Amino acid sequence: MKQSVRGSRQHPTTTIALDDANPPLNFRQSDKTYAGISVDYLHLIAAKAGLKIEFSGSTWDAALTKAMQHQVDGIMSASYKEERRVALDFTDPYCEMPEAIVTRKDFPNVTHLRDFAHQRIPVA
């Protein structure tokens, strides 16, 4: 018989830690609810699997500490780092967000963020 992935009596709710100030991945809205790409993705998984999800929002450092100490069932948006493997298992990435910095053709070659020291930087 196939085992159900739905919540059980021992684990009726799955608690997920997240950085509540990390848009567009995850953030707390003015009405105190959570939103973002990661939150939407997890809501979709929960609906399809019949899971009940509870979010535990905090700073990134606090969220990671909760996950590393197994105070929650999982964490959103944690990138793979070998030192985290002692306490966490990782899925394949579900969202990759490449970052880019665009400069004028006559701007000197940029190899570090410090190359922008004392420069005016617009953000769109």
C-alpha cells in the first residue's frame, strides 16, 4: 500500500523558517502575512500534498539557527553550503536569480563591489 504524504498525528503541521525581509523570495506584508516566490511555491506544494504549513519568520541569522538546531522542520531559500550539511538536507534549487551589474562602456572593469566605492549607483 502506498504511504500518504499528508500530515500525520505526530506532525500535523510543517513549520518552515524564513527570512521575513528577503523580497522577492520571501517577506512579511503589511498585514503580517508572508508572500514571495518561495512562499507561493511552498503553498502550491502544500496544496498538492495535503500539508499544513506554518511559517516562522525572523531575520536570516535567526531562521538559519532555528533550522540548524532542528527547532523547525525546514527553511526556505537556504543556499547549499557544505558546513550546513551537518544539520540540513537540500533539494535541487527551485529558483535561481542571476545578478548583474551594468555599467557604461567607458567605466573601468569591475571585479569587486569595492570598485564602486564613492560612485553613485542607481537601482531599478
